[in-house]
Amino acid sequence: MREAADLRQKPLDLCWELEPFAEAAEMLRVLKDAGYNTATSSNGSAEMLPGTVRSSGIEHRLGSYR
């Protein structure tokens, strides 16, 4: 049973290390500079989203991610 728990946990742990698509940061900058509000949505948990956004390095480009 321990192996099954480890197999489920590993993908969840990797979510903290996700990188955005290469063009995401620049596109968010362009949108913010043009006056658009920016945000993100996720199918992950509400607890995971802030950490994932921070680890991706785009939090300063988003108006909302909580």
C-alpha cells in the first residue's frame, strides 16, 4: 500500500515545480501593459495554487491567483 501512496503523491509534489509555457510571462506582460486584468485558474487545489504560481515565477504578472 505504501507504494500506491507514493505513486499518488509524486505527481502532486511535482505541481510545485511546474514551469509556465515559454510565452506565458511575456503574454501576461503584454496584457497587463495594455490595461487588461490577468488571473489564472487551476484544476489543482486552492491550497496548491499560490505555491505553484510562485514557483513558476509569474506571480508579479497576475492580478489574481488565490
